[in-house]
Amino acid sequence: MKSYETLEDLKPLVGQNIGTSDWLSIDQQRINKFADATGDHQWIHVDAERAKSGPFGTPIAHGFLTLSLLPIFSQTAFQIRKSTMGVNYGLNKVRFMKPVPVNSRLRAHFKLLSWEPLEGNGAQLLVEMSIELEGASKPVCVAESITRRYP
């Protein structure tokens, strides 16, 4: 995990990788819980037997499940010690380029795209999150996350 003392320490890092998360396993239980939370019980996600003969040969994670892992990925990728609060402000350019098979592992790479000052010594950060599937040559998801962080 990369560690930064203040929000200001990120300012000169625009255009650079600011952290890479730990690997996270995507098991059927996580997929099922997400299906229950969202009401999306499509068979390609939750019916292991039917999914075997489907287009992916196994259940796959919901795209929005993959995207919703942003907080856990960021917790293991980087920290800003003198930032006590962060608020989601939105997302740009979300793309799901490859399915995530059950029992696979993911991690995320975070690239700082912009840093803008906010009142109260805060900063608005635009961060590209690229989610990697272990063993795959291209990411499964790329999204731009906008957060507002405060000291």
C-alpha cells in the first residue's frame, strides 16, 4: 500500500499510478449476496448448473459488483494519513471489457488523472481505476472515479 501524508502530496502525481490494491477473490457467495442486494438474479450470475452450458462456461460476477468493489480496492491500494473524510462525487467512462468468472481474483490500479482544490483545504480527485483479472491480458473494468477528500 502506498501512503501519502496529505492531500497536497498527491498534487504533483497527476498522470501517475498512486497505488495498486491487494488481490480479492470473487466467489459464488459474494456474487449471490450482490444478487440479493440488487435483485439481479440473472442465471449467468447465480445458477451454477445452467451457467456451465452458457456463453461463459461458468457463473460470472455482475459488472456492477466489479465496480462496487472500488472502496475495498482503494483501502488496500493507498492511504492519505491526514484525510479524515472522502465523498463519492461520481463516475466517468465506466466500461466492462471482460467477464469476471466465479472463483477468480481481481485487483485494481489507481492512476491520478486530476487534482482540483476545494474550499476547506480539500481536493477533488479524478482517478482512473483499472481492474485486473489475474492471468488476463486486458482489464475487466476501467472507470474514472471522482471523489472529494477533506483533511
